[in-house]
Amino acid sequence: MKNIKPLIVLAAFLIALTLIIPAVLVLPFSSEKASGKLGEDLAKKQPAAQETTSPSSDAAIDVAVFRTAKSAIEETPLEDYLVGVVAAEMPADFNEEALKAQALTARTYIVNRLVKGDTIGAPKGSQVTDTPQLHQAYIDDAQQRKNWGKDYEWKKKKIMEAVRSTSGQILTYNGEPIDALFFSTSNGFTENSEDYWSGSIPYLRSVSSPWDKDSPKFTNQKVVTVKEFESRLGVKIGSSNALGKIVARTEGKRVAKVDFNGKVLTGRNIRDKLDLKSSDFSWERKGNNIVITTRGNGHGVGMSQYGANGMAAEGKNYKDIVQYYYKGVEVTSAENMMATITAKK
């Protein structure tokens, strides 16, 4: 019996030791993790990721895009949608600040539409189409790859950076998202909104845009027959060289009104009917043809894309650019608006 007691004590000691050792080994890791110090140390090892990469405000929203060529609706994450819009609307080799300005206008446009529940022009079940005639142009990743070929990687990266660097930002006027209109190339000036559409919008004012003269789209010529000219415009010019008298111009130096022997057409009427690049035009009759020369490309209201690129080349940043073309606007966070959009789903 005396010999058994020491054995019992030894056994108890060994059992206790086997229980204590694992606890001792685990204790430093479990206690550091519980205190949060382990997370702090990891954060210190990768400060750049913590400081520059925050969750995108665009990530929580999907956009229902009607794909015209497929006649199908695609649910697209907002960030991907914006990349697709910028890729379709602006050359990727433009200056980074111009691309940021384009990303900002594109986000403002779609956020404004989603907040208001505006589905005008979009087929049932969709929120926007992929055509600039109705909404904003948009191309998906597959089309980007096809269009860019061997340049896909750097162009995609550049546009994604432009979108992400403006994440969650929109343009507002008096606290409301603006109608962020844009176009390719001005004639040297942008238009007042009421000179092209009905209604005067305070932030869509005519401004000088001299950078556009370097755009490859600054001038264009189109030739139509006299018969086609008469048919499309509903006028009669016969054998006369007098094609109509320009009786008024807009503040943006485009044609406002033309008088054809008592029949008055607006510059926009003529642009639409003859499918011209701009409403700043001049013409000349040559035999049975009429040669029409236009200056600028697009409606001329809002931000000029080539003007934005010219400003960026001179060192202006994206905020400088948008606040030049849209008068009195602010670059603001869309966080609350995006939360409202998410809550509606």
C-alpha cells in the first residue's frame, strides 16, 4: 500500500502536465487575437491597402441594362456598368483626369435615374439601355476585349482606376443630382440648354471651349443632293444658289434659325433632318449637290469630352473640369442616395 501512493501522485502529476502544456502553447495566440493586437499588426504590414483601398460605394448596387443587340436584360454591378460606359463613351488613351470626369458624369447620370425610379426609354424590367440615342453608351467586358485587342489589359486597368478613384461621388446642384449631359467635341463653345432643348437649366450654360479645335472631330463635311436636301427639309430651292438665310445664332455660336423664303427651321431641326454632326453648319451648292460643313460633334450641351482632355493636358484635375463645364455644381458623396437605392430593392 505504501508503494502505491507515490505512483498515484506521479500519475496525477503527468495527467495535469498534459492538460497544462497545450493551454500554455495556445495562450499567447488566443489572448493576442482577443485583444485585437494581431489585427493591428497585420494592418501595419499593409498600410497602403488599408489607406487606399476601401470598399467601393458602387459595389452594393446592380444596374439592369437592356442589351439592344441581344434584346436581353443583364444585371450588372454598378462599377462594371460605369467601366463599360466610360469604355464606350471616351477613348482609353485620354488623360486620366478626363477619364475621371467621364466616370463622374456617368455615375451621376445613372444614380439620378435610379433615385428617381426613371425608366423612360428602357424596356420593362430594365433601368437603362446601352445606346447613347436613349441613355448612355455601354459595352461589356467581352466587347471591350474585342475592341481593344492586345491593348485590353492596360486600357481596362486605366478605366477601372478612373472609376474607382471617383467611387461614390456624383455631381449635385442645390443638393440634387444634375442632368450630367456630355458630348464629343464643341465648335469652340458649349450651348445653353434652352438653345438646344426646351427649358433653361442653371448649370448648363454656354462656356468657351478652345481645346476642341485640336479634336479630329472638329470639322466634318457631308454631301447631299439638292433633291434630298429639299425632301428632308420640306423646302424648295429650285435652281437658286440661295439655300436659306441664317437669321439667328445661339450664344454658343451655332445656328439658331434659318429662313427659307418664309419657312423658318431651327438649327436643331436641320441637324436632325440632315443627320449632321453639329448644329453649327455652313453650306454651298455645287451643281446638283450641296456641300455642308459642320464644326463640332454632338449637341453641344454640358461637358465636351475633347475639351475635358485638353484641360487635363494643361494640368487641370477632374473636379476642375466638371466645375468648368457645369456651372455652380459640387462634387459630393452619393452614399445616402445609394443607400436609398439599395433599400428599394
